[in-house]
Amino acid sequence: MTIAADLIRDLAAEAAKTKQVFAVLPEAQFAWKPHEKSMTLGALASHVAENPAWVSSMMEPELDFEVMMKSYKPFAGTTRAELVQALEGGSMDAERALKGRPDAFFHETWTMRQGAKVLDQQPRGQALREIAIHHGIHHRGQLVVYLRLLGVALPAIYGPTADTPAG
């Protein structure tokens, strides 16, 4: 399997798991947050939804946050349907950006910077895995904790939960 195909498969699998979490989000509580320093439920879910869209911005050798943030407007979903739509759109864009890329492309150095300051520099494939996949998993995990605190029954994402035990 090529690196591109492997990344596409992983992104699709994680998007399917994320949709399970989005399906139980209480829209009436999108403004809730567990702590003053935390994002709201809606903002966190929106961040998770837009995460796959970052793949397209990682096709160039560098990403400069200083330049990007001048025009960046975070996605702010207000319904589960909007979250799923953003997730699916970003996932489709990611697949198009990755499909057919040779393995050598993923071994090239990719740099994340903020102006002159280099924040990260590593092989593009590893950066994609960390930023487009692991980062999303991390925030989805936070989202699951929010749901637990709100008393929402949790779906089985990687296996049984206290709410969805094995049959």
C-alpha cells in the first residue's frame, strides 16, 4: 500500500468514528464548557470537524501561520449536520490532495513556521499523520470527555464503552 493510500484509509476511518461522536452531540449545549480555559462544546466540535481540511494546506513545502492567520476564520458549526458536512467536505478535499502522490512526496521535508520562527520541521508524511490524524484524535478525545461530563451516552469508537458494552 502506498503512503497516500494508507493516509487516506486512516483519515476515512477516523472520520467515521468522529461521525459517531457528532451523532450524539447535544446541540442545545454547544455553548457549554467544562472550565473557563476550555473551548465550548460547539467550538471544540467545530475544530474537530475542520481538522481534515488542514491536509490540503500541507501540500506545499511550508505553512506559515503568520500569513495564514491573516485570512483564517475558524469554522463555527451550529448543528450536528453542519459539523458532519464540514468533516465530509474536508475529508474529500484531503483525499483529492493526497491521491496519487508518490511515496517520495511524503518523505520530503515539510516546515511549519510563524514568520521567521520555525515551529516544526519533519517529513511531510509524519507531519500529516500528527497534524491531520493524531491532532484530530486528541481533540475528539476531549470532546468525548465533555460528553461524559454532560451525561451523554458514549458511542463505541474503538471498542465498548460503559454505555455501549460488548454484546
